[in-house]
Amino acid sequence: DSDHGICLEEGLIRAQKSNSRAIRIGNDVWIGRGCAILKGVVVGDGAIVGANSVLTKDVEPNTVVAGCPAKFIKRRI
């Protein structure tokens, strides 16, 4: 839920300011093995995330997403 600066002019990477935003995961969510969820992403209730996916944006409730970056696959019915 965070990363750090990478500007050459601001010195060593480890010394640069980090910025963060909370990740929110809803109820009844299935997240497959090896997924990466970037800062600020919201995973809606009932969502399914395929294994090894990279979530770069919010996931709507009751949807299936997968890939790198994760893309909409289908709605759960």
C-alpha cells in the first residue's frame, strides 16, 4: 500500500519520502495466489481475482478479474 520516490535529484532511493494509500478488500472476496494489489485499490464485495494478477485499479463488486494488469473477465451471476 505504499511506494517511495525514485528521483535522482533527491538522493538515495531508500532516503526518499514514501507515499501510501490504504487498500480495501470487501467481504466474500477470493484473491488467488501471488497477486499484487497496488496502493489505494478497492476490491468490492464478492469479487474474484485470478492468481498472479496485478490490481492497478478498483475492482467492482461481484466481478471476476485476472491478468497483468488485471482486466474484467465476467460478472458473477
